[in-house]
Amino acid sequence: MRKKLAAGNWKMNGTAAQLAEVKTLVDGLATTADVLLCPPATLLDRMSTVADGKIATGAQDCHVAASGAHTGDISCGMIKDAGGTYVILGHSERREDCGEHSDVVRAKTRTAHGAGLVAVVCIGETLAEREAGQTLDILAGQLAGSLPDTTTAGNTVVAYEPVWAIGTGKVPTLDQIQEVHDSLRAELTNRFGAEIADGIRLLYGGSVKPSNASEIFAVSNVDGALVGGASLKAADFGAIIKALG
Ligand code: PGA
């Protein structure tokens, strides 16, 4: 059985004052699911302390190298030093803002695996790609390109995040989510075999809220969510975690 995962991505939001939300979340936590928060790098160390081992923490990106002359970047070793155990890779905002293509994401994912971090690898189609009927092909290409051969059930989570659903309030239909998640499971099985593929958690992300979480979590092959905006408030993220069980 795959353990459910509620993952929060704070993106470029949050200063020390917002750690009170994490304290509230931790104090009220009653779930069998794994819970993860990925704050900006500036907060990772302090958030890990507040999380107190009850929720996992992680970063929103890493560099492929262990150290060196890479101004502004952080390494997997630094993430671990700050208490992080996960790293989000290939988020569509990084693919767009920083020109990160799947080959870069694959190299970073391999680095994360080597460092002992769990990689949350994000893929997603644009609205134009969906309207052109290319969704499954685009996602299969991103999945194949972004995952290295070091992928296992324990070191990798895949997040399906339609670009057009992120931060927009728009959500695919439940049938659309199911079609994608079933197809991703099949792609993973083809490449890695059933044992690894059956253990890899598939998250849905894009405008997940307390009001739609339960119905999304009831879709087969949805093992949790990657949540942006609604992960910033303990009340909202707590409700989403509750919907997960
Ligand atoms: P959102 O973001 O929940 O604010 O739509 C999701 C994400 O980008 O991970």
C-alpha cells in the first residue's frame, strides 16, 4: 500500500512570522498520511525545527553539484543540513522561469537520489497542449525525460500539475485526473516494472483546496496532493490533510 502524502509548496512566500502556521498545523496533526512542507530556502532550517519531526520538510529546488561557484543556488547537502528530507524538482514555474528542461530535472533528480533525498518530480501540460489533444504524450515525454534510472519507490514522488490549473482556481475534471494518473502508472510500470511503479506515489497538484480535496483523493491512482496557495494557512492545509485520512 502506498502511504498517502500531503505536500505543501510555499513557493516565494513566507517569513519567520508564518512559522506560527506550521506550529498550529503540527499541534493539530492527526493523520496516517505523510505531511511535507517546502518553504523558501531561507526558512528551511527554522521550519524543520518547528516541524519537530512530525511533518517532513524540503526544498523547492537544488543544484546538481555538491558545492562550488554557483551563486544563489543550494545543494542537496545544504538541504539535509537544514533538516530537509525532500526536494521538489521540475516545477512548471522553474521550467518556465528558469528554462529548466527535463534533462536538467533528470540530472538534479539523480543528484537528489545520490544524496538520500526524496525527489518530488513535477510534470504538467499547458492549456494549449491539452486543447491540442497532446496531454498524455507530453506527460509521457516529461516523465521519461525527468526520471533517472536511479528511481525507486522510496526515493521518488511524481506530481501531476497541469500548468493551467496552478494558482488559477481551475481544476481538471475527475475523469481527466484519472486518465492522466492511470496513464502515468502504466508508463512507470513499463519502464521500472510493477514492483517499483506500484510503490511510487502520484500526487495531483493545481488549485487543490479544502472544498475539492476529498473528491480528488477518491480518484484511483491519486496518492495525495501538491498544494501551493492553500498550504500557507494551517486551517486550509489541515483540512486538506484531513481529507486525505
Ligand atoms: P496552487 O499551486 O495549489 O496554488 O494551484 C500548486 C503548485 O504549484 O504546486
